[in-house]
Amino acid sequence: MFWSAFAWSLLLACGGVLADNERREVVTQVLGGDHYVAGGEVTVGNPVDGDLVVTGGDVNVDAKVAGDVLALGGRLRLGGDVGGSMTAAAGQMMIDGKVGRNLRVAGGRVELEHRSEIAGNLSVGGGQVRLRGIVHGQVLAGGGTVVIDGPVGGDVVVGGGEVELGPNARIAGQLRYRSGKPLRQDPDAQVSGGIEQLPPLANRERNKAWRGARAAVVGLLWTLGLVAMAGLLVRLLPNFCGAVARTLRERPGASLLLGFALLVCVPVAVVLLFVTLIGVPLGLVTLALYGALLPVAYVVAALGLGEWALQRWQPQRAERRAMRFAAAAVLLLALSLLAFIPVLGALVGFGVTLAGMGALLLQLRRPTTAA
């Protein structure tokens, strides 16, 4: 449910926000008892019988949700109660309701107000984290500044630049923390299970974490570049992108086969050109064009597959450039997440690239359509 809901919410958000005449539109889809809502300013005021997937610039959930909640936004406020679990990410987040199971959140500033109550466990990460509500389970928190000023029924594990226990902190379990500064504890704060300061990370672990973070940042920037390329192609070559989409729908096997042939034959041709001195300049130019073709083919395949998905599930919006770009952006983001799966991610990315290269090659036989 999570990945399909995440992709669907991003699709609605991009389609509603990017279209010039729909910047203030709130798009809502109801499938069974589940609600999918996206827009610039979103307020959920009616009860939701199933799950809720919501995204927007300013999101307010004031109604009761019977199932789970997945929320993305610039600013997010939960004022209603959630029967299941909640997963959310936002620049600024305020939780002022009850969550029936687990809460997993991340943001620049995360605050659990006094009325908030988490029946299960809490996992939170952010620049500034302040916990004033009730958590019946365990707490796993990380951030630049972490302040615990409320009851916790289980153990607490905290990592942060500064860790503070307020006067209302009542931790029934053990507190384990890792910080570069001493723990700041109010005299009225209580920790029943004792306090343990964890040792700092070893250099090897720190370097490994840094390399992982750097790789994640590079991957994010690369994905954003591909999304920007998709936007340019949809903007400048809409008919060509439509022709590629039709090719992928009508001739997927031929696209994969020709893409594989192109992937193998071009490097062989470049090697043969390097054998002769006169062919070295041409080989270098061919190699450069070949390297540039690979990301273009990847993006073109995402555009084609996104348009195919729109034609199947949202045919009334398939002709809008904003929706075509949104569908491609969703696929590119999903593929970037899928790349973290060791074998499956590489195979899927390889197949998408092959399909895109083959579809581009097949356009040479459709000069009228491509023009």
C-alpha cells in the first residue's frame, strides 16, 4: 500500500501544482474507503473511513482517520485522531492528535504538543525535535536539538547535538543517548530505568555513514536533474514524447531488442574506430554522444511509461503537459528508490534504459511523427 499510495499522491500533487490554471485546486480521489488528496493548501475536515494519503504545501488534518495516514507537505498539522499508524515528512510539523499505533515522522522542526498521544512507538528525526505529548511505547529520536518533556512508557534512544529532559519528562524505561554535549536534565525530570551515555561513533563507522550520506545526496541531485530533463522534453518536444510513448505501448519487445543491440554495438564500433588513427576523433565524438544518450533514453522511457499509465488510469488528463511531466517525475523518483534494492533495482534500471534507447531508435523510421 505504501509505495502505490506514495506514487499516487505525488502524481496528484505535481498535476495539481504544476498546471498554471490549477495552482489552487485541491485534487481528491476516493478509492474504496481510502482518500488521496493533494493541492497547495489542503484541509481534511471530513472523517475518513479508510487510509488517508495527503500532500501539499500547507496540510491540515482536522478530521478523524480510521486507518493509516501518509502525509507529505511543507507545513503539516495533525489535529484529528488517527486509528492506525502515521508516516509523515514536512518542513514544519505539529502533532496535536492521537495516533492509534506507531508514528514515524521526519522534518526540519517537529513538535508533539501536550494533547498528542501515541499508543505505539515513536520514530522521529529532524533539525529541532520537541516531545511534549504522551508516548506509550518506545522512542527513537535523532536531531540537532531533541527535547523530551512528556511521559514515555518504554525505553528512549536519542542521538543529537543537544539532548534535554524537561520538567514534565517521565521515562518509564531506560534513556540511552549519544551527544557531543552533556545531557541537560531538569531536576523534576524522572528516568526510572537509568541513564546511559553511548560512546561516540568510531572513525570507520563515521566515515561509512558520511559516504552513505554523500552517495544519497549525489543520487538525489542526479534524480532531480533527470526530472528537470523530463520537464524540458515535455515542454519543448511534446509530440516527440507522445510518439515515444506510443512506440513503447505498441512495440515493447522491439524497443528492448533494439536497445540491447545499440547498447552492445556502439561500444564495439568505438573500439574499431580507435584501432585506426583516422577514426580516433570520430570514436571520441561517438563515445561522448553515446554517454549523453543513456540518461536521455532513461528519461524518455519514463515519459513514455508515465503517459501509458495516464492513458490507462487518468485518460481525461493524459493530454495535459503538467500531468505528463508529473507521471514521469513519479516514475523517476520511484526508480531512484528502487535502485537501493541490490539486484532488482539494477535490472529494472537496465531494462528501462534499453527500452528508451530502442524507442528512440524506432523514431528514425517515423520522421513525420517525430517532426
